[in-house]
Amino acid sequence: MKVKFWGVRGSLPTPGPKTARYGGNTTCLQVLRESGPLIVLDAGTGVRELSDHLMKSVKPPYDIRMLVTHTHWDHIHGFPFFVPIYVPGSQIEVYGIGPLHHGKSFERVMRDQMTYSYFPVENTMLDDTVKYFDFNDLFKHREGGVEGHFKLTPEVTVHLKITNHPVFCLAYKLEADGKKFIFTGDHEPYYDTNSPGGESTDTEARALVELMNDRFIEFCEGVDLLVIDTTYTEAEYNGQPGKPHTSKRGWGHSTFEYNIGLAKRAKVKKLALTHHDPTRTDDDLDRLMEKYAALAKREIPGVEVFATREGMVVDV
Ligand SMILES: [Zn+2]
Ligand SMILES: [Zn+2]
């Protein structure tokens, strides 16, 4: 199993010469296997590049399974430009989770971005090719609910874990060909929301926070490749002392420092840092990677750690 990165940017596409090396397209990954349907994770603007590639190199009709981590724009706004959805005879299964608390299904949210005010092509054009699956419906009667595993294809098992993010978001662990790979989608380490400024003094809340973070680390235990949301440095996340409005706490993203620590505890074999902050230039990312490669060398010697780039292919 290999993973190809078609979009690695978080929050907003960032075209232009200053981001050309790492890439400005938002999140999209492709899982490469020798057989079986094509597997795609997220449909940020990177999915348009994948679309171009498929139209040139793979004969239609298309058989595709798409796993969407969550419905924030940067993870779905390439979807209307993914040409295989318009190719008659194709079968595109799209899996995700809707924002339950607003009473909207995953399908409703996906369809809403292709309505008259936003996009010129009507959803009805996709009715024969695209089928949506909402995990809230699929696993309504399962003990444990959404979290658990299922067979995406006869050879690929997918494990689901809800992450800490300001909308329902899922981390996906794919198990196939004797290997395991995780894409976290967006995830912020849990913290005590009653102590937004930092360290909690409430021992019960601290124990709960630790338990939630431990569960996430257990989910990552021993994976061959962990692709993880690494939007901020710890300093950016905390903000300036005495200026709480500069903190990024509660925005739903993780840090270089935390993720290297997580990889150490979970004994991850390969660590890919992704969802690059849209304000970062290529030179910024180079500088950060130099700094954090040194930290990783000390903390997790022997583990390959890298920042994702558009077009990169990684062995799981
Ligand atoms: Zn995002
Ligand atoms: Zn998000």
C-alpha cells in the first residue's frame, strides 16, 4: 500500500510562487494498491489534480471509494470539480459523517455545496453515479456507535475514531496488505475547556482529558504511517503571554511538538506532518522542518519524519 498526496494545505488554498514547492491545494490523499477500487481521502482542491490524472490515465467507468474526514470546506470544496462523478456508469461511494447537532446528514451537507447559489451544476446530474453513506446511519445500532471498524472493500478494513474538532470529524485507519496507515483529518489534542488559557487545575477534568488523549494515542499504536494534522507550532498554539486572543486553542488543530510526542508514545513507524497552515511559505516550512527534524531525531530516533508535499508518494 502506498499513499499519494494531492493536497496538503490546511484551511484555504494558497496558490502562488511562495508555496509552489510544498503545494497550495487543500487536503486530498489517494491510497495506491495493486487491485481493488480506487480509494480517496478527502476532497479538498487537490482532488482536481487527481481528477485530471484519472481522466488521462484510467479508463472509465470509475470505481471509487471516498472517505471524507469532515465537511469543513478545505476537505470538500474540490468535490464538484472531481470529474469522475459526472462520468456515466461510474460508481462513486462517498463516506462521511454529518453535523448531527444541526440535524443535517452528511449527504445534505455535500449536496448543499452544489446548489444554485454556489455551483452551476445540479446535484441531480450525480444521482446515478454518487452514493453517500453517513456513518451515523450506517452504525446507528452498533454498540459503540460510529467508532469501530468496517470493510470498505473485501481487502481493506477501515477503523474509525472521532477526533477533537469544531465539527464531527473522523480519523481513518486503513488496514490492508499487512500494513496500517492513519489519516487523522483535523484533530486538536483534548484540553480542559474550563481552563482555556492552559493547564487545568481541576484534577477530575485533567484525568478525563488524559483519558481522551490516551485513547487517541492507542488508536495510533504501532501504525506503519501516521499522517497527522500539524497546523501550528506550540508557541503559535499558545499565543503571546497575556494576550488570549492570539491563542489558537479551540481551533481544532495540533502542533509539531505534540505530534512528535504522540508518535513516540504510540511507537509510530513513519510520521507525515500535514495540513500546513495557509500563512506558511515554502521557506517557512523548510525552516520549521529543520528545527523539528532535530527534535524528532532526539525524541524518536529512527522514525522517518517529514512534511507532506503535493505529488509525494509514500510507502506505507
Ligand atoms: Zn482542515
Ligand atoms: Zn476542519
